[in-house]
Amino acid sequence: MAIRIENLNKHIGKQHVLRDICLSIGDGEVVGLLGPNGAGKSTLMKIMVGVWDADPPHPSLQGREMVVQVPKNIGFLPEQNPLYEEMYVREYLRFFVELRSKAMRRLGDKEKGEMVEQLIERVGLTAEAHKRVGQLSKGYKQRVGLAQAMIGNPELLILDEPTTGLDPNQLEDIRALIREIGKDRTVILSTHILQEVKQMCSRVIIIDHGEIKVDKPMSEIEDLEQTFREATV
């Protein structure tokens, strides 16, 4: 099991952002995480990757254990893709190889270089790899972000709105890339674009007001638009 979450709650100030979240996600699933703005999607993903902590169990919930079990090796592409635009593509990825883990820092220069070249080829950046990140189009910047998230061959890849702001051609390229990546790892994809979920995901989770309203295989949903409307009324 890639992910197991039980009785997860999160308050931010006085707002109860996540309410008793329980879910399990198996190895190799591609899951679409849907919900309106402010539903709690990004908060849930940030807890999964360890950016934020969940709330400790409330004293009134004695006997209900709070569990957040996720793989140690996680790749994360946040909605606001933070890039060092003055760096060259190879330089940027090499920098993050060095940061990723002690095990990678112990690799030799040849192994690190080979890893960077494999990532560049995997995400289709070969023709752009000699450029500074700031010179790239939005679509190619997203490819750099995906390559960075995939350093270390993570078991779980979490993508927060990875196609926001892309033109139609870039959209199709990034969607195809994510479909390819999802063949050999667990992927959680947060998006507002329902068509993306239809094209890429095997399972749909819809969150509204901090609660899971729908959790079904895509094959069991006849009309995703209607399901989303009914779940987020």
C-alpha cells in the first residue's frame, strides 16, 4: 500500500481545513484529486510530503488513532513551480541531485551526470537543456519541474495543478508525459480540469469543505461533471 491515512484533521487558525480524512492508495494507482478552491486539496498534499504536520488527535477522540503513512521517497511538483531561472537546465537538475539525499551526494560525478541526462531525456528536454531555465516557455519549465520531482526515482509523485497556464499544445505534451510517468509509480494529480482526470486517472477523489465526498474508480463514474457538481453543492 503506497498511502494509508486515517482520521486526519488539520486546522489553520480557526478554520477546520481537513476533517477526518481516511483513504488508502495502492501502488501504481493514478489518482485525480478534485475539489473547488479552498476545499483542502493542497493542504492534504502538503501533509503527505511533510511540508505541514497534521493536527494531533483531539482528546475527545480516544481510541481513534491518527495515521499518515506515505513512502519515504516522494516527488512533489507544487502549483507555484519554484525555479531558479538564472541557472542552466543541467546545472539546475544537478543542483537538486546534490540536495536530494546523502546517498546521492555520495555518487560520483559520472553517475550524477548520467542521472541528469536520463531525466532530461525522460521529460523531453534534450533540445532545451543548454538554455537557462528563465529562457524556457511555460511548458518546458513544467518539464524541468517534473524532472526535478522525479530525481531519485520516487515511488510516489504528487502533482499540484501541473498544467495551469499552458497553451493547448503544451497541455497535450504534459498530459502525455504524466501518463507515461504514471505507468511505473503511484501518482496523485490535483487539477481543476475534469478532462485531465478522464484522460489520465484510474481513480477519482473529490474533496469539498475538507471532507472526502467521492472516492471511486474512474470506470464506475458515468458522468464526471455531474458527479463533481453533486459532490460540491
